[in-house]
Amino acid sequence: MKAIVATDQAAEAAGIKLAERPEPTPAINDVVVEVHASGFVPAEWEWPSTWVDRSGHDRAQAIIGHEFAGVVTSLGYGTTGLSLGQRVFGITDWHRDGTLAEYAAVEARNLAPLPGAVDFTVGASLPISGLTAWQGLFQHGRLQAGQSVLAHGAAGAVGSVVTQLAREFGAYVIGTGRAADRQAALDFGANEFLALDDGDLEDIGRVDLVFDVIGGDIQRRSAGIIRPGGTLVSVVGPAETRPVDGLAVDFVVESVPSQLVEIVNRVRDGRLRTHIGTVATLDDAVPVLNPTKRRKGKTVIRVRP
């Protein structure tokens, strides 16, 4: 089968290639999924699991990509809850071969049904961005109606979902990003927008929750505007500066099928939309995944028409 593999850690995206790999077979409690579309997170080059397995051994030509949508074609021994021919979407284990391939072997417990009204490209754009937003806001951020949320990167793949979910649950959302992202962030539901390239975070005032996807100096300054009892949620590693009388939480997204169902039902009903930027075929994926300029939104690779 065709697959996109990582060959050189130092080269990162410049070291990927389209290769032929054996089709996977399902282990106990696995399914094999015919992949129709796969999302991709550029930060994957920074994940240790891209380059070594759980024992610390080098992974030779690991298949990249870890979120996808497709159709179940094979069931492993003991697999329950899914059936042949079923439309599914979800996240694969970080240490296993990924989803930028014609087929992927996945633990059945990591998958959720994909409604027929949601196409595969949209389904593939949801798992990591959607679950990151959901878990950051509700599990780790303990968001309550009436609170204020500072959503960094509010027009991005994760930030746009953060903005929409926070608004739905009754929060006042201040989005940030580049000046060029202002209208997109407002279109996704931000009540206000601050351009980080020419605005001052301290002018925002106090907020209850900061959802950070940037890190560095922006994260350090954000900690200073959190109200007592508030929370800084980070997906870019531990916070260097903690909010005074508040919490700082960093987390790695987990696959929770019940949350995937909550997210995809909102997409199906028109309450939530994802920010899909670039879409390409598997044959054309290598240059798309190694861009020469910044790309907006989620990159999705269509593996099948």
C-alpha cells in the first residue's frame, strides 16, 4: 500500500517520502480501516513517538499522521462494538504506524462512528483539534457559563474549535492571532479579537481561562492576566510561569470516543465547523506537508476520492 513515511529526524518534514508499505493486519481488539482521509499536525516532528517506540528503539520509516476517517475492513480477534463496512473516525496510538496510508490498524476503543451526513474530509479534520479543545476547556479548564476565555490562535485548527465550544457553553471569548486572522476569528464566534503582532495582552484585563497553543513569551504574559482561581491550559508543554492564585495545566490529548460523538454531532447539526485549510491527495502530500510558507487551518490528505 502507499504511505507517507518519516525518514530523517533532523530533516523533519523535508525527510518524508511516499513509499510502499505492507498492509497492516489487526491485532487483538484492533480493526483495520480503509483510510479515506487523514489529518496532520505539523508538531508531529517534535513528538518522541514519531521516532522511537515505547521501548526507546528507533522506528524505521514510521508512517505519520494520527487522525483519520474511513471504513472498517477487518476485525481483530476479540474486537467488539464495530462492524465491517462501518464508517469511523478517531486517533491512532502515537507509537504505532499512522494514518497517512491506504490502510491503518487501530485499537477499536479509539474510534467512534462517523455519521453519514459528515464527509470523510471533515471527519478527518476533527479528532485532534476537536478533542484538544473539548478536553482543554471542560476537563482541564473546568469552564463554566459566564466565564471569560482568552483563546490564542482563535482562527487556527484548534483555536477555532475552542472559540465555538466556549461560546456555545456561555463563555465570553477573546480571540488572538495575527492581524490578518481577525475576521476569521470573529466569524468563528470570538466576541473580541486582539492582534498579537500589534496589540498588548495586558490591555485585555483579567480573564478566567487562557487556552494556549503558542507558548513562549505569549504564554508567560498570559499567566499574568488570569484572575485568582483561574486556569492556564497549555498544549505546548509545561507553563514556565504559573498564574498567581490559579492553576497551570498542560496535557496531551487522549482519544475518548464519547467526546468524539459529542463533537461530530455538533458538526452534523451545524453547531460546529472545522477550519480546513489545505486539502491534497496522498500522491501530492509530500510537498503539502513540507510547505514553504505558513498554511492556515487544518491540512487534510484525501487518501481516496
